[in-house]
Amino acid sequence: MKKRNWAMIAAAVAGTAVAGAAAFIVQEKRTEQPPYTVERTDGPVEIRRYPELLVAETETKGARQAALGSGFSRLADYIFAKNRGGEGIAMTAPVLSERDAPIAMTAPVTSERTGDQWRTRFVMPAQYTRATLPSPGLGVTITTVPPRRVAVYRFAGVANDAALAKAEAALRGWMAQEKLNGGAVSYAFYNSPLMPAPLRRNEVLITLPD
């Protein structure tokens, strides 16, 4: 009898955990994302066009992962009203990490590298304008991302430096075959660390001429 009771309890706990995980995954998939149109799809590669985007951004220094974490925390404090008054702002996806881009370059939630400096950005929900957003705290700036055309390589799993380098090499190889010249590189992260790695959506984006 005791074994049966423990089995029933274990099954109930497992069922609750599965249901909770499923609800979490559904909630993440509902997170607002910036709009774009797809010009072309070839396996994991897409050519996209993004409109102008309103973003909050901050700059940090150091290795990519540490700089991204610092930038994310600073922007999260702004989003969740921890370093300012007023209500919080809904999160959006993706988090983007950009490197070797000029200072004027912007993107959704990004971390962009110039030397040892990275710029991290969050895309603001579509309901806001620059005038209606709460004033940013110290180290956070509100700006816009100009319309852009990009080549995108999508992959799942943990987006560590090795995985990003492999995806970028694959995208550049595809672009070389298609005789496409690229510009700034962005890394896009759509999920929190709680999302199972096989279900995570990561992207490498390279700007293209119009």
C-alpha cells in the first residue's frame, strides 16, 4: 500500500512539474517580439526586413557573456521599475548581442561590441512611443533602431561563444555562396535560462545593404 501511495504521489508531482513547464514554455512563446517581414528562407537561414524599433540601451565592458549579463541586469532594473518610479514595462524578445558595429547601429535587445565595449538593448513594447516611455535611469538611454535588412541564421541549444561562432561561420558561408556582402553582426536570444536548451531560439544576424 505504501509503495502504491508513493507512486501516486510521485506521479502527481511529475504531472504538476510537466504542466508547470508547459505553461512556462507557452508563456515565453507569447512574449512580444518585434515585427519583421521575410524575403527569403533557405533552411535555417532567412533574409528579413525590420522596421524602425524603439529601444532602451546601455553600454558595458568586458567579455561578451559578462558584459551581456551586466547590461541585461541594468536594463531589467529599468524595465521592472527598480531604478525609477512608475510602473514596470512588459518584457519583449529577443535579447540581441551585436559586435563590430558603429555607435549609431541599434537593434532589439542587444549587446554590441566596439573594441571591449558592448551595447545591450531591449526592444520596447509596441504600445509605447519615446514620449510615453518612463524616463530611464542612470546608464540607460532611449533611442531608435533604423529600418534594416538582415541575413539570419537560427539555431537551438546553449548560445555560448563556440555555438555563436559556428552559427556565424555557417551564415557567412551561405552569404558567400549567394554573393551577399554583410555589415554589423548581432546575436539574438529569445528565451530565459529556464527554457530547456533544445527549445531555445538563438539567432545570428548580419546586416545587408538594401
